Amino acid sequence: MEYLHKYKRLFIIGLIAASLVLMAFTGRSNYEQGFIRSSIAFVITSGQALFANIGGWFSDRFDTIRSNNALQAENALLQAEVARLETELSRFHHLDEENAMLAEVLELHRHYANYNTLGANIISRNPGNWSESFTIDRGSRDGISINMAVLAPGGLAGRISLLGFNYAVVTPIIEDGAAVTAMGLRTNDTGVVTGDVNLASRGLLRMNHIELDAELGLGDMIVTSPLSAIFPPGIRIGYVTEIGQAAGGLRYAIISPAVDFSRLQTVLIITDTFGFELE
């Protein structure tokens, strides 16, 4: 007892010291363990955030790729639809032009209802010069003969100059050397309308042998004359655009044809005969 009493204070001091040491050790251990746990948690959290960001980036890229692919597919479909609609529009436009041409030919047929007529399509022409002869899909089997008059929307187109069994060649009035006895509808002044190589490129005709005292004026309609041995009278040829003085005391006129030869597709043949002697 005396021993305990003697060393009581020292024992208490030692106990206190041991407690402090234990507390310090325990606190350090807890601190170290907490630090380790915090470090591991930081690494795991950072890794999770990194992988989440990487996953999000790839997800965005895949979404963008899918979106671009979808847009490209949609664009291809739209382009195909546009091409289809353009084709349909072109076809409808062609049909409209064809219907308009047929309507003009029908009106021409009605206008010349006193004559026997036969429609024909142009199947070929000289690609180098639209004013030269063209071929139609009618021939001798259809009752066609040489020198029959050929009409087109607007008026006189030409005459049959060559004949086959199932085709015929038409010499248009605008071709160099073609000739038509004609007159002014208003004044009855007569002359001969011819194709002219110098005027063909401008799509014009020349009317020669007009009397000096003729009253023919600008804008007058020129039609076929009753004196023609080939063409029936009164068929429109064109309109006067210029009048000038020719040699020998006569006058001449420049005529704009009533027929647009550049877009000619369908013609009307007058199958009645009128003597058929070349002009």
C-alpha cells in the first residue's frame, strides 16, 4: 500500500502520458486512414467524372453521326423527289406544248374546212439549217401527191416535193428558191414570195415583182393568190415588215412568215388538187 501510495502520483502521470500517446496514435491512424480513404474516393470520383465526360462526348459524336446520316438519307430522298418532279414537270410542259400545237392544227383544219386535209407529224429535218426541207410521216399510201400544199399553225408552210410510200418531203416556203404567187389581202397588190438565202438566217421572205404604184403597206397581210397553180387562194403567208425600191421600176417587200418554222412539229396537208404545175 505504501508502495502504491508512494508511486501514486507517478503512476497517475504515467497513465495520463500513456493515454495521451494512445490518443495521439489513434488520432494519427484515423487521420491517415481518413486521408487514404479521401484520396481513394477522390481518384474514384475523378475517374467516374472522366469516364462520364468521355462517354458523354462519344454519345454526342454518335448522335451527331446518326443525325448526319439521317440528314444525308433525307437529302437523298428529297433530291430524288425533286428529280422526279422535274421530270414530271418537263413531261407536262411537253404535253402542254403538244396539246397547244394540236389545238392550233385543229383550228387550222376548221379554218380550211372547205378543203380535204390530212394531218402529219414531222419525223426528221436537216439539223444544220431549220429552213431546209423536212420529212413527214405521210406518203403515197395515205393519198399524198407531189406539190400538195402543206399548212401549219399560222398559215402556209410549203409543198410536197418528194414522195415515198410511207413518208414525204416538204419544201418550206422559206427555203431558197421556193416561190409562191401572192397578194396583199388589203390592197390585192400581187407579187411573188420567195425564199432568199440572205434572209433565211433571219427567218424572213422576200416578195418581188410588186408594181411601183402598189398601195401595199407595212403590216399588211400577204396571202396566196388565186393565180397560184399549186396553192389554194387566201392562205396566210406572212406580214410586210419592209418595203423598198427594186431594179426595173418595181418594188419589193420583206415578209415575216406567219409560220414559226423553228418550232414546227405538226402540219396539215391539203389533199385537194389545183393543177399542180410548179410556180
